Amino acid sequence: MKKTIGERIRKLRQSKDYTQDNMAAELEITAGAYAKIERGETDPSATRLLRIAEILEVDVASFFTGGNPVPQQVVQSAPQPYGYASKEELAQLAQLVKQLVQDLEKLKEQLTAVPKATKKGK
């Protein structure tokens, strides 16, 4: 699955005449890290997939469905049936995911500090 998603991302990137370096710069990662995404060697986070879709101006579903890319659509704030989200709702979700990732990183730092503090007390 990772490899298929990476291949689809590569095809979409090439169709937009973007280089891997362009994408890496936009994503604020190294070109090597971006290349691993396209080769399917690493799983991009949901936030990163959303950002790649924004840069390529396609719906994130394009990475999973194959075929022709689905252009991003701006959906008005009118209520939508289950399964649809507005661009604003997706942006809010992306922000929440970003915050969760930051919170998890803080927890990891705190957890790694706990054994060190315990050892010092012995």
C-alpha cells in the first residue's frame, strides 16, 4: 500500500512539473526524506499527506483511489451528508492532528526524562 501511494504521489507531482526538491522544500523536510515517501519506504503522517495534497492541488483521496486525480473542491459551510467535509473542516482536522503530534512529542520527552530522574535518586 505504501508503495502504491508513493507511486501515485510521484505521478501527480510529475504532472505538475514539480521536482522532489520543490516538494521537500514546501514540506520543510529533506529531499531524501521526501524521496522515501515516493518510494514507499516510509509512511507519511496524515498531516503530511494533507499537505502534499494541498501542494499538488488534489484531494487526498487521489493517493488512495488511483485513476485520475480528484481536484480539491471548496465546499461551502452548508451541512453535508455523512462522509463529506468542507475545506475548513479539513483544515481544522489537520490542525488538531498537528497539535496531537506535538503533544505526543512532549509526552515522549517527559517519559524519557522519568527513568533518568529515578536513577539519580538511587
